[in-house]
Amino acid sequence: MLLNEHKSKTLFDKAGIPVPEGYAVFPGEETAFKPDFPLPWFLKSQVLTGGRGKAGGILRIDDVADFSKTARQLFELKIKGHTVPFIRVEPGAEIVREFYVSLTVSRERRCILLTIGREGGVEIENLGADNLLVQEIKLPGGLAPNQIRAAFFHLGLQKEQLKEFATLLTNLFNGMLDNGLLMAEINPLIMTPDNNFIALDGKVEVDDNYADLTPEMETLYQREHATPEENIARDAGLSFVKLPGWVGLMVNGAGLAMATMDLLNFSKLPASNFLDLGGAADQQRMETALELLFGDNQVKAIFINLFGGILSCEKVALAMQGALGGNAPQKPIVVRMSGKDAESGLKILKELHVDNLHMAADMKSAIDILDTLKPTDAQVVDFPAPMDQAAGTRPAPTGYENDAVFGIDKHTPILVQGITGREGQLHTRLMLEYGANVVAGVTPFKGGQEVLGVPVYNSIAEAKRSHEIGASIIFVPPRMAADAVAEAAGNAIPWAVCITEGIVQHDMLATFEQIKDSPTRVVGPNTPGIIVPGQTKIGILPTTPFMPGPVAVLSRSGTLTYEVADRLTTAGIGQSLCVGIGGDPFIGINFVDMFEMIRNHNETKAVVVLGEIGGQAEENLAEYVMETGFDKPVISFIAGQTAPPGKRLGHAGAILEKGGGIEHKLATMAKAGFAICPSLEAVSEMTAKVLK
């Protein structure tokens, strides 16, 4: 959740960071505005984008009579396509020096970075490395006095200013932790003639997971920055992003949604939105989703693309039946269903016997149908063609040694953390039905009970007295899940599979730092888990898409894992193992770790890697493959290639974020000899070729 300057300063003030006095003024309020601070006044446009100063979004007035006219001028302004919903008005400040300060959660370095600049301003990222001092802050340890001193001396401040500066940095850091912030940026931090510090501008990013778990954070969300559609979707718990095309998109699972968006865009049928139903699609959600798409004049047709894994296609069809109320949809809808209950779901929709509802057997058929629905005046949105590259050569092994073994099979004894909860009980039953060796469960204060014949203990330590444990699977609510991971690692359980999503990033940062010396291999969090087809599963993966065979599937997306495994199985290609490494910014084992374990895994003859835009996971894997001479064929697919650039508020992203975007990611993978698939359809085809 990105905050504008006004809300950021509200949070800073609460944390004890000095900020200028300031008031929010909305359109229509400009004539009644009468602050009690002296002129000059600065009128500052409140938008969630950078560059407002260069765009004329900050104006100074020296006469009260100029206020209304200047305010209206800003309200009529557009800054990088963003309208100005309101302005913040502040008095002028006397400035002796300007500095830059930010605290940012770093995905790459797995810590919080404290960045200090001797100079601040709009060109901070271009002022050179000498201007900046970047220090790593590890959790749970926190900001150390020596780091404060290093920042202080970097700025060349006077000795008598150390106490105030230390208080400011300490308050900023504590405010970050107390409010679940991913970034807290002050640019500029000014020093006044009386040697006081004031945050003249501020930008904040809140962890969405923390906001979801903390209802009072909702007061910081400014609905004026979002479109009505985005607010409706947010209220309904839908993931929704507006795009410039004409095909309304409704999918379950972010990975499949990104892959489908790419398919539409590459097929010159550009998507008008990204709408992820997630794992729940009841009638109310379906009604909201359809209302959004029916009400958007830009949407000319709708593509519903579902793969039933945990989500039942039949339940989605029933929800859709209820949402339509027996009537034909207002706009053409093309439906493709596969996976769990797909046949019964499609049957329900066919039996509606209404116009404007088209069933597609597969994605290619859906694209063909959508092409016939293309309006004559459809907006043209050009995207570069997807990269399509067969497997190339890579460096031969050069004496690299490795003894790692995957080591999970039908005999692996499994413990379920959170076994007495609804999800824990459901998936314990499904794992048992698949043949998994579930030997124990843990729920505090439920020790002595049984669930599905599995004994329950109060702690892992207690369970270990009676059972050998080879792996733990975690079904614990987000607030307690990081501690559950720490408990598994503290007891040296060989594998810990954390299914839980929505964990606050600070919590996982602290936990991974605490358990870094543990032998436990953590999978996740936010993972569907592990399946060794025909032997065992430790997770929530549906079993129907999988069959035993020679191909390992490693994925950042749950839904894409099921989708691709199903395509491989249909093509007669089985899987040796499938692992969802987790969709969160901070996870345990990554692609490189898994490759280390399977390079000597005799059952694995080839590897399918399902990646996504963002992060460096795929680039790191490609570099590992080249450095170590990994000699098994690698087939890859990257979802989200046509996604709009991610949002990162403030200059901290430009200073700290690395990576060259999707082109760099694909080029690095190609250099490592990966077979790069342009579509999901190509994955099984390329896999069959490399196995010959």
C-alpha cells in the first residue's frame, strides 16, 4: 500500500519524526481555507507518482489572494497520467542543508537497508556513489548505535547534533517496524538555522500483509488515488489492475493470470484488466467481478480462464450461474476450464442455454473464439513477440562436486503444524488419501487429541519424543506462522513446508536470520508445497494433474504448477517431483537450492522452471547453471512478460533495486542454455524434444 506525502507525514508525526505543519485541501475547499501559519505557502499536489515538482505539481504563493486560483490550477493538473485529488499546504521553511534518508526492505539482500545521502533532492539517484552511505540492518537485531554514528559522520554534522539525529533515525526505524513498512523515505531531510531536523517530504510503502492484519491501517488508505473499479475490487478482496486493451480477463491464481494476460497481448487481443479471483469464487465475488467487467465501456469481451486445483470449476460455474440469474451475459464471455471438476463446470454453463456464452476446450480455442469477437475499432496495443529459443549449449562441468540429495519419498514421516484447524484437517485427510506418511500433528493446548487417527501434540519437541519427523507442513495463521517456521527449524526438522500466505515481511526476515544456521530446508512461505508423484505429497497440490516420470517441475506459482503438470501428463510426460518454491518476497529454498539437490537425482532427467517477472531468482539460477555446468536440460517459462512496470514509490527503488527487466531476465536464461517457451502450450512440446 503506497501512501501519499500527506499520509506519510501523518505516520512520521505519530512516530516522532519532525514534520512541517500542513493541511489537506480538497477541491471545493480552497475558498474557505485559512491556515494560521505565515506566508509563503507551498501547495503540493498529492499523487502516487514521482516527478511532481518537474511537472509543476508544487507551487509557491506569497499572497493569500493567490491561493484559490493556484489550488484550482493544481486540481486541473495531470502528473504522469495521475489526477490531483487534493493538495497539502505547508508554510515555507528556512533550509541550511538538505539530506536524504531512507529505510527500505531489500529483497535481494534479505535485510533492511539504511541509505543516507549528503545531498537530497529529485536527482538523488544520479548524484553518485560518494553521496550515499548504505548499511544493512538485520532483523531481529535492529538498528545499531554504530550504524547511527556512521550515518552521522557521513553527513559531516556537528557533535552537538548527534543526540537529535540519533533520535530521528531511531524513531524512523521503530516507526517502520511498528507500522509494517517496506519503505520509509525522507527526501529531503532538512536542517534549519537552529540546527533542527525536519522531514520536508516523505514517502511510505506499507506491507499489504501487515495492512490486512491490522484494521487501523485502513485509515491510511486514500481511496481518491484509485479508480472506482479498483476500489470496488479491493472491497471485494479481488486483485484488479486496469490495462489498456479490450478483453476483460478473469482468472484464478496470479501466475496463470499473468500467463493468460501475456497470451492475449501476444495474440493481438490485448487485455483490458488483470483480475485474479484467487482461491475463492463464491457468487458474491463472481457478481462483483462481472459487474466490474460489464460496467467497463472499454471491455468488449470477457475471457474467464480457470484451472481447478484447490478451487473447484464446478463451484465457480454455480457461482457464475447465480450471478447471471438465468440471463445472457451483457457482453460475450469465453470460458475455458481445466483441472478439478472442469467437466461438470462446463456442463453447468452449457445447460444455461444463453447467448453470448462460449465454451472453449483449451486456451488456443479460446483465443480463436475471441479473435472472432474482435471489434472493428479495437484499440491496437503493440507488444514485442515473446522470446522463443530452443535449448542451447552451456559450459561443461569443471570438477564441480555436490553431494546434496532431494531425499523425500513415500516413507518420509510428516508432521502437521496446525492440524486441528479447518485447513490443517482438510489437507491432512487429502495427504493421507494420497499415501503420505503423516505420523503426528501439533496444535498448542490440543495435545492428547487425535485428528483422522493422527496423534496431536502441544509442541514439536513433544512430538519428537515419540516420532521420527522427516518433514513438517505448516497450516498456521499469518500472525503465528513465522514462529511456527522457527519452531520447526529450532527442532532441526529436515524439511519445513510453510503453506501460509499473508505473512508480514519483517517477520520472515527476522525468522530467516534467526534460523540461518539450522539444517532445516524451508519451502515457502506461500507455497502449494511438494509432491513426488506416486509416492507422497506435503502440501495442498491437487493430485490429478501429476503422474510419475522423469521431469522435475519447480515453480514460483501454484496455479501454473498444476497447469503445466497437467499439460505434461496429458502429453505422456510424468514428473519426478514438483516443488512450489513460494510466491513471497522472502522464501527459504530457491531455484538454485533445488538444482543443487536434483543435479544428482537419478530419477530427474530434465527440469521445467516456471518463473515470473520481478526479482532475480531466474537470473541467479542461470548464473549458477553456467558456473557449475549443470548438465540436465532446462525448460523455462516466464509469466507476466507484458505486465506494466511495477510500482515503487520514491527514489529508494531507483537507488537500490537491481535487474534489467524482463529482457535481461530472458537474455540471461538464454545465455545459460535454457529452452525458453513463448507460451504454456510450448512447455510440453519443448520438454518432449529434450527428452528424446
